[in-house]
Amino acid sequence: MLRRVILVAIGAALVTTGALYFKERFEQRRFLARVAADDAEALDDWHLGLEDLDATGWVRRYKPESSDGGYTLILYRRRIPMILDMNGRIVHTWPKVRAVSRARLNADGSLLVIGTDNIVKEYDWEGDLQWAFQLEAEIDFPHHDIIRLENGNNLVLARDRTNFTGYLQEVDRRGRVVWEWRSIDFIDSFPTWDHERKDPTHFNSIHELPPNRHFDAGDERFRPGNILVSARHLDAIFIVDKRSGGVVWQYTGKLDRQHEASMIPKGRSGDGQILLFNNGRQGRNGYRRSLIQIIEPTTGEIVWEYGSKYFFSSVAGTVQMTDGPNFVIASSHGGRIFEVNPNREIVWELVPPYKPMRPERLSYDHCPQLAELPRPEEIAVFLSGDRRPYVDTDLYRFALDEEFITRDVAGISRRLVRDINGCRELLIPPGATMWVEFGIDEERLRGRWLEVQFRLTVQREGHPPETLLDRALNTESESPWRGRWVPLARFTYQNIELCLSTEVTGDMEEPERMVAWANPLIESPIQHPLELTEVGQISERERRLREQQLKTLGYIN
């Protein structure tokens, strides 16, 4: 009798489990169908003409004998995943896939992305949707990073828009959350947590620890499978113990708005050390200076470092160790991707006509689909024209992201410097010209009287100051908002101090609020192609979601 009861109970449990399984599978298929029907792929026309794109001109230099080679996965126009060989030839594209923040190619050839509709998606090699996941709280959104774990599940980095903190969710193939970690539960673990900041954590990368010498030696903090997280606003990287959820290791050092922390895997030079992109946004590395650093996690010692006076990305940026000894670096707001060897020599450099966000270097046999391709012909590329170093664009931007405000002036949305009197140290690229706009905000003026003197000057070491612009405007001026091109070629590769000054008088309190300088735009057509504009038809939904993300993450006002 007892045996029969046990068998009946087991049978009932199996039936219930099976019913739940098929119900989850049915719900996942129904969700996939809805996502596919309403996918962002149909919402713009950016892929039109992609098959005719010639990206070979984006490669500025290539030394095949010194490079580790491979393919590079990038987001064309920061949206469409595609793979290039070392000479910039297109190897594969997903023309109707749209991604933000990150795309990762798995070892089976599937593509994991964060979609423009805030849904995490996985496509096969042909671009067919295979899996999707949406956060339960619809006001939350995934951002910056996603990875496939060794157990086959996906780990999603997400933002809680109720308390503006970061959290992680591990999701299985049936769309179930099987593990979760929320930073709000571990505030006391972070001495750099700023309770006054709206966005106290700002996670920007996640990494699953590989087998490593520390764990082999008995250090449980570095157990393979634990999660290494980079938190930009904490100026910290830390490890979450996957079993207990505790923060078991943390490093701040001289980190300064860093990105992309990863551990060098076992069997490689530097096994167990941690590689990261240290942005230097607040000047801890020196004025406008980014560094690539390798850290020994048990001592905090910096064992290797790459930096250059030409290298700076104030935000974003990635670094990845190749299958050889080299490193692939994306200076995202600098405008380029480049590969350096351990001797810090640049052996490959690619400059696309848009900000290159979070590329991924792939080995020739990264997945079966790539392994089946014939090995591409590798052709050396030497710099043409001005052969001097590339100057990252953040080194000659007057006001960086978060240093300007966006406001309508004279009927156009403009990026305005916050302080109408101020100076910046800039490194000028070859053949540069500057477009500068300035004037009176008539809508704020409301018929009152005002007079203003706008002046733009340059100071070089060992030279007297030079006045590049000196213009008076008042309320009776024919055009109260002006623009002017200023040649800067004579300052090529020189450090200058560019100063904006404004003298204002008017019949109102705080007359300075009636005038503005647009953020001066310095361009170098010799060094950098004109950036692609977003001419495609973007849906109102994507525009709204994009603005919501950027505002919540603190990138726009």
C-alpha cells in the first residue's frame, strides 16, 4: 500500500513538473512570437546599403607580423552587429538586428544582444530570433552588458529605476530567473557608496571568473563562476560570491570611472590578474588621461600599464586580451579601436565614422561558422597622409559629456557650455578647424536691453595669448546668434589652452543668463572621417526609450 502511495505521489509530481515545463515552453514561444512581430528590426532603414559598405578605409594601420589577428565584432552605427576582418572587409552581418550597449557572439555562433526595445535577445547566425527575456519590472531596463555563463544561462546587468541601483539576474533557457543579486542589499559593503548621488552604482561590465591560480591555491574569493563587476560611480571593481551573494573582494586603488574589468584565464601570461580600462574622467590619472591597467588582485599592485598623451576616452571604453599576448582597446569616445602588444606598440588601428562602442575581438575559430571560412588574406596597412599619431577626439573637445547642457536657442537644440567664462587644455589634431557659435538667447531676453562682448583666445607655452574671435553684440544686432569657422591647423599636435570669455551688461538681474556659448566643435578631416548622422527612420518608441536610458544613466540632462 505504501509503495503504491509513493508511486502515485512520484507520478503526480512528474505530471506536475511536465505540465509546468510545457507551460513555460509555451509561454516562452508565445513571448518570442510577440517580440519577433514587434521587433526593432523593422523600425529603421539603417541596414539599406550595408551590403555595399566599404569599411577597408577605416583601417589606419595593420602589421600582420605583430598582430594576433582574428575578426572584430562591432556595432555598425552603434546599432547593427557585423564582423570585420583585420583589413576591414565585412565577413558577416545581422542586418535586421538592432542592439544597444553590447553584442556578444557565443561559441556556438549565436548572438546575444540588448535590444533597442529593452529586451535581451539571442539570434542564430542567420539572424532569426531564438530566445528573449524581459525584466519583470517594465520600468527597469538592461544596460551595458550581458554574458553567457559556463552553465549555459545568461547573466543580465540591469538598472532598478525605483532606487536607481544596479542588479544582476541569471536567466535560464526557459526564461526563468534562477539567481539574483541586488546592490541595494549590500550598501555597507561599499565604502565609496555616495548616498547623495541619484545613480550611486552605475555598473558597466560583468565577467564570470575563469579557472585561475588563486583558487587553485585555496583562495575561495576567486572561485570560478563568481562574478566580477565594474561599478563606475563607486570607482570600484568587486567580486560577488555566487554561492553566498557576499562581496568577497573589492579594489578601488586609483580607479577613476573605470570600465570592462576581466580576469586573465588560466594558461595565459598573467593568469589570475585583472585587466581593466581606467578612464581617468576625474583626472586621477592626470589631466584627460586614460590608462589600461593589469592588477594583481591579491596585492593590489599594478603590474602593467598602457597610456599615451594621445589616448583618452572620458566615458565608455573596453579592453580585451587576445588569444596571444596583445590587447585590443576601444577608445569609444576617442573614436577608435586599436591593438597594442606588450611593448605598447600599436599594431592595428581602426577608425569608423561613429563612436565604436564595446567591440569584441574574435579568434579565427571562435565559433563553427567562422572556423569554416577561408582564412582571409592579411595585407599590411601603413598610415597615409599625416603619419603622426591619432589624437583621440576627447582630447580636443572643449566640454566633455556631462559638462554641457542641451537647450533650445534661436529655434535649434544646442549643446551649451555651462560656464560662459572658462578655459580648457586641448591637444589639437592635424588639419583642425573649429566651428564656434555664440550669442544672445532672445526668448529669455523678452525685449529687455543687453550688450555683450564675446572673446575667444588661445594660449601656448612660450607664446603670447592670441585672440581668435572678438565680437560685440547687443539687442539691436541684426542677428543675435552667430557662428564662425576658425582655422587651427597651425596648432597641429600642440597643447593649447582655449578660453571663452564674456562681458555682459543689461537692465536685468544676472544678465549672464541671457547669453551663451555653444560647445566649440573641433574637427580633423585628415585624421577622422565625418561622423555618420542618424538619417534613418527611428521609431518614436526607440527614441523615447533611448532618451529614458540616457537620462537615467546620467549621460544627458
